[in-house]
Amino acid sequence: MALDQVHHPQRPEVIEQIVRVVRSLDFLISEVQAKWASALSLTVPQWNMFVIVAESHEHGGLPVKSVAEAMRVNSSFVVNQSRPLEQLGLIRRKNSSTDKRLVYLSVTPKGLKELGALDESRSAIRAAIKKEMGEAATLHTIELLQQLERCFARCRLRLQIDE
């Protein structure tokens, strides 16, 4: 038995508990997102893409590659899933003027209006979380989740190296 396991015999169980809680949280978040997505006739991945692009509105949009990185998916997935968003008039695709290989996604005025129609519901969720947890705990939870994300990203890299 490793020295670490002698001092912390339940450590693997604790990691599994974290994974179970994060997985459960992911399912719950997806259910809420599915409600919002359905209001716009979108899938949850399309909803997530739409929100990521809309959040970049003040910066004039994002390259497909940046959206793919934010979603942790391949760029071709973003290209394919952005087409329905474009057909619905929620986002626009535009080639870079300097490099035709680069495609930028930006939210349209219609997209902003549709997102605004869901503001009340989205704000209610944010307010409920802040009320339940408090501002300080919410910020601390964000820090802990970001730390966990970095840890899993490093683990993922190690697994790729070992393969």
C-alpha cells in the first residue's frame, strides 16, 4: 500500500465522490440548459455554442477554433452545429478578411433578442444559487471548480502521453 494511502485510506473513494457529484451536477445543468435550448429549438450543444458566441458579442465574435476550445470539442463539430444556428438567424459566420481559412462566429441582433427573452429565467437561476450559497461561497466554489478543472486537464495530458 502506498504511503499516501496509509495516511489517507479513503482518498480514492473521495475522488470518486467528487466525480459522482460533478457528473450529477453536469446532468442537472444540462436539464436546465435543455429547457432554454428547447425554447429556441436548439440542442444543448447548440445552446452552449450560442451562449459562448453571444458572450463574446462585445468583442465582435469568436473564431470557430476558440468556440471549439471553450466547448472542448473538435472544430468540425462547431462548424456543423453552427449551421442550424445560422439558419435560425441567431448567429452569423464570417470569413476573416486576412485569412480565408479562419471563420468567425458572432451573434445577430435576433440572437441577442432571443437570448434576452430568456433573461428572466436565467437571472432567476443565478439569483437562486447566490441566495442559497452566498456570494463568498459562490466565488470560492468557482475557484475550487477551476482548480479541479486544471487538475483533470493535467491528468488528461498524462494519459495522452502514456498512450
